[in-house]
Amino acid sequence: MPYFWYVLLGQEKVGLAAALIFIIGATDWIDGYLARRLNQISEVGKLLDPLADRLMIASALVGGLIAGVLPPVIAWGLIAREVLVGVGTLTLASRGLGKLDVLWLGKLATFLLYGALPSFYLTAAGILPWLFEPPAWISGVMGLLLYWYVGFQYAGEVRRRLGRVES
């Protein structure tokens, strides 16, 4: 991620930053697939993998806003959702109530966003905008909606766990 920030804001190479987002997303998917396929899932991995996803997406969002390459409606919508889920996760952790399990629809939303974000970056860089802008908007809006849907599911789970403690 530090290299991503350097490329995007230090060198202003938006196309290379897009490639980095795509590569990071692809390697994340491959890593998860291999961990499941080879039965090498660990509790540390269950904690660190979603955290790494969140940090990369947050970096792409904040960096994209700063560099002016992401539509604010997409970026701010995703940032708001990240804050909501982050507060819920921290609340559970601070009370010893475990972590939120990753949901399949959340993985799908992340997959869509790992396609949308670099597509917005490539469009902003002027690299084949006729090719990248339509899928950026389609997967961006779908990813945003799914992200919020799953975010509300997570919020419900946080409320249920907190309700059990107060009972």
C-alpha cells in the first residue's frame, strides 16, 4: 500500500495505481482460493485477510478522492459503509464478543469493487475510457449496493450480540 500511495500521489501515475489495485485484488482472491482449496485456513488469516481488504479499498478510495479520479458518490458511499462496519467490529472486539464472519455477498461486493475502482482510475487516466467507464459504473454501483446490504446484515449481527450481553 505505501507503494500505491507513492505511485498515485507522489508520481501521479494513475494508470499504474489502477494496475496495483487490480493486482492486489487478484492476488487476494488467489490467496483466499488457495487457502480454502489446500485447507490452510487459519484464525489469523480470517482476521488479517478482511483487514487487508479493507485497508486496500480504503486506500484506493481516499487516494482516489484526493487525486480526483473517483466519483464522490461512489467513494463517499463506500467510506461511510466502511466506517459503519468498522465501528461495529471494534465494538464487538472491545467487549470480547468475537469478530464478524465474512459473508459470501461481502466477498462478491469486494470482487466487484476490485474491478470498479481500477476501472475508474483507468478512465481518469484517459486509458480507453470508452471501454472502462461503463463497467466501472455498473460494478461500482452494484458493489456499493451489495456492500451496504451486507453492512446492514453486519449491523444486525452486532445488535444481536450486544443485546445478548445486556440481557
